[in-house]
Amino acid sequence: MPVEAELKARVRVPEAVARVLGERAEARGEVYRDTYYDRGNGELGERDEELRIRTVEGADGTRTVLTWKGAALDEASGSKPEYETAVADADAAHAILRGLGYTVRIAFEKHCRNYELTAYGRQLLATLVEVPELDGTFLEVETLVEEGELGSALDDVRSVLGELGIASEDLTTETYTGAVAARRV
């Protein structure tokens, strides 16, 4: 089962992190428009699962992906099993989920600078994230691995975060969905 081994941190000095990342990979600016779905009774949320349609707009055009994430396998990082697939027609995908009885739980934008890099023999994605509704900048570093590799993958992700000047006390498991929902109350 593929697992997204990911750690997220609040970034104290975004310009410094961007400079170091820029030395390792080219930045790709993109805007993510995320819509999270659940049943009316909130059963996915209760099971710590996520169902999302993400439309990504960038210099290379627009693409949409459908993602399902299972319950967290690692409490400290929040890393989850993940399945994702491209969607040819975003409007149709939204209509299908609504037709199956899902409702929009929350929708918001993320402004991202993505850096694809290799470290410790792994393909990693480092993303500097700003959510217009939230204060500050976040950094996500992730790689997709099989479940048995999760521990060693997270160790490698922690090492990369350290190389970027991110301290362990800056790590957070707070979700964007939870933080945005709290701001909207």
C-alpha cells in the first residue's frame, strides 16, 4: 500500500528556506484549489480519512487529481496511505462525488512553490505553502513509499528538514482543513 511519508513545519524564515531549496531544485509556482468531501454524517472524518479533488494551476497549465487518504499510520507525522489519480473533467468528478452522496466539507486555496529533489536515494517533493486564510508559511517534505519503508523514509525527510534549517519544534501535525475551518468559525 503506498504511503505518503510527510512532515510539515511552520517556517520562521521562508526566504532562507526558499534560497536553500533553490540551490537544490527549480521552483514551480502553483495554486492548489482543494475541495474535501465527506458523507453528511462525517464518517470519513471520523475514520481519519480524506477524499479530495484538487485542481492545480501553474505555468504548465491546469490539471485535476482525485485523492483518497486513509487513516494515519504514524501519529507523530500524520503520514497516511494515499491513492491519487488524474481526472480529465473536474466538473464531472465533483458531480460524481455529489451524486454518490458526498458533500463538500471544506474548500480552500493553497499557494505553493514546489521543489522536486533527490536526497538519501529518494525522490522528494518539498513545498513551501501559504494559505491565504492562515498566517505564516509552511513547509511540507514528502515522498511516496510502501508501508514497510515509512520509518526510514520519515528519518530521511527529517534529515532534509534539518538541512533546510527546520528545527523539530517547528514541526506540526495541524491540518490545513482544521486550521481553515477554525478560522471560518
